[in-house]
Amino acid sequence: MGEYLLVRGGRPLEGAARVPAAKNSVLPLLAAALLCEGESFFTQVPRLADVQQSLVILSALGCEYQWRGRGLAVRRCAEAPGVLPEGPARAMRSSVFYLAPAIHRCGRVRMPMPGGCKLGPRPIDIHLDGLDKMGARVDWRGETLTVSAPWGLTGADYTLRLPSVGATETLLMAAVLAKGETVLRGAAMEPEVVDLAAFLQRCGARIEGAGSPMIRVQGVRELRGAVHTPIPDRIVAATLAAAAASAGGWVRIQNCQLEALAPTLEILRRAGCRVEPAANAVTVRRVGWLRGVGRVYTGVYPAFSTDAAPVVAAALLTAAGRSAVEDTVFENRFACAEGFNALGAKTARAGRALEIEGVRALGPARVEAKDLRGGAALVVAALAAQGETKVYGVEHIRRGYGDLAGTLANLGAQVRLCQE
Ligand code: EPZ
């Protein structure tokens, strides 16, 4: 079984933690750097597994990169065939972000179906349909996708059939160097979309309406690299808030956008946590028992984030009474339920929902992460479990958290990485 996180639960948290740059912002930003002449520099980039995979893809597409302290410089230096390396492309969903930049840079792109957390069907039909409407030719040969536009892309008025975050980001990156105007209707409004648009505008792109359901783009001939600080990771912030709720004590979460965290904080407040907002920070405090919150639903931004659902559910396992968390975005968000129940929780999956009946105490277990946010949720739950819990599947957690064990240990938790 290899490595695991050893969590000795039952200790309250106490202290401050600074939220790193957002994984789901950094990953499309790195792809967008391929669109630019000259160097782009991202001032804060977490050392995540998915970032490492992205750098392998960027190198294969003719880019050079250089870590400078916590920052990362990316520059396109050489012509390259638009072929994504199989391993990294299959290792994460974010390889899809290279479709549009590679088409603009190489005239075509060839890649396998992207990978990523197994949260249910994750087609890329909206990405491809939008690119088709902008003049690209889409070919599948088995699992290998080739998209080509040797004469470039042309702006289009395109309605997304659902507000896909990734498809909005793909089509935004396609539009900024396309000929003429593009209108994206029914676009995703997530903060990470807004952050990508802000970087592209800094590079010379002409974008209006990012963060609203309608984005209007005037294509330009060239973009020049820029310096950009990615937004804080709202899901890491939600994880820290849920950890305080689960373990008890308090955590002061620094460098976080309260607006993006509001739905998570509202649920934790309803469960009985004390939430003390400040400028660019919030302290989440749990004193005594939590209470169930009834049924809550995830949704597209600005609703409660699907990615925060597992960690919030973990905090509700010992809340007196009933709770239910229903994910309207993915079909298989709660693969972590098996691990919760191994810890002594009383949960049941019902369609896209996780039904929770609060228990007085959780106990130690051997559990395995099946995906990124479910893995973080198992750690959050283990903080409340008396005794020693072993959380396997650390490779999933490493995709989205630079050092979850170290962050929690700095808050007084007894969590450390162990080898079998
Ligand atoms: C992004 O994934 C995030 N990943 C996910 O975070 C996040 O859960 C998701 O947005 C929703 O907020 C990154 O940004 C790297 P979607 P993405 O396209 O773009 C369906 C994490 O843990 N869909 O908004 O893949 C899809 O099947 C990850 O950090 C289509 O049907 O999400 C899903 O049901 C997990 N066709 C729904 O839309 C498409 O072409 C939302 O997916 C695209 C999506």
C-alpha cells in the first residue's frame, strides 16, 4: 500500500494558516501562457502534482520554465508539434486547457482524453463543440483526439449548453486570438474564470463580462506575456474551515476571498461554528457540539462549491441530528462515504446526495482516498476520530494540496506522512 498519512485525531486546532494560490486558477493560467509572446511570470504557484504535470506538457509544446522562489516564469521558445505527452495528459483534467493554446500556436493539437478525478462522466463535448463553431476540425481515432485549424480560429456567437468552468476557459482562450468577435452565452462565473480573463487582459486581450453569464471577446493579433498573481484557493480555504469545524478549536484563515468562501461559511455557521470575518481573512471557531444542517445543495458559482462538499460533509459527521449534502454537478462526488463509515460515521449515498446521521464519536480506521477532495475529506474526518487513522491514496491529495499534513500539523494536529 506504500505511503499514507497518519492522523492521531481528537486534538483541537489552534492557529493561523495562509491560503496558497488556487490550483484551478494556476492550471489554466499556465496553459494561457502558451498563447503569449515573451515571458509570463506567476508570482505564487503551489508545488502541486498537477503543476508538475503541466510543466511537462508546456515543455513538450515548446516552452521553457523557471522557478524563481515561489514564482514561476514561462516562456514559449521553440516551434513544436502540437502533441501532448500521453502520461501527463491522462493524469489530470487540466490537460484539456491546452487544446485552444496549442491550436493557436501549432495549428493543431493531438491528445488523449483528459484524466482527472473520477467524479462521474466528464465529457469535453462543450469544449469541442465551441471550437468546432470557431472553425476547428475535430477528429477522434479511438481515445485519441486531434483538433486542427491551420488557418486559425474565427470568432463565433456560442451558447454553452451548461455553464462548464473548463469549457468557458477553453473557449475564452480560443477567442482571444481568433479573428473577429466571440460571444459566450451561458458562461461559467467562477472566480477562476475571472482570474484567467484578468491575466489575458493584462497580456493585451479584449474581454468584457468575465464573471457574468455573457462574455464578449474581440480577437487580437498578438498577446504579450505579463506578471500575474493568481487568486487564493477557495477550496483549500474551505478545507481549513471544515478542519476547524471537525477537530474543534479555531483556525484563522489568511489570504482568502470571503466572497468566494461565503456559502461554505454559511453552512458551518448554521452547524454552530463561530465565523469571525476580517479583511482578507476569517477565523472559524468550534466550541461544543455541532448540529445537523438539514439538506444543502452544491451548485455552479456563486452557490456552494461541489469541491467543498466532501470536506463540509466530513465536518458534519459528528453534528447532532441529520444533514444531507447533494451535489448537483457531479454524479460520484461522495466516493469518500466508505471511508467515513469505516471511521464510525453513519452515512448513506442516495443518488448524488450523501445522507448523514450524526454520531457522538468517530474511531480510528484504515481508509483510502479515491479522489482529491474526497481524500482531503477523509483527513478532515480523521481529525475528529480518537486514535490513529491511516489515510492511503496520498497521491490523490497531492494533486491539490502542497502539504496538507504540514499545514494541519502547524495548527496543532498530529498528522504526518509515513511509509509502509
Ligand atoms: C473544474 O472542472 C474544476 N477543475 C473542478 O475541480 C470543479 O469541480 C469543476 O470545475 C466544477 O466547478 C479545474 O478547474 C481544473 P465543469 P471541469 O466542466 O472544468 C459537465 C478539483 O477538485 N461537462 O464545470 O471539468 C461535467 O461532466 C476539481 O479541483 C460536460 O458535460 O468542470 C460536469 O458534470 C474537480 N461537457 C459539469 O459539466 C463538457 O464539455 C461541470 O463540469 C464539460 C463539462
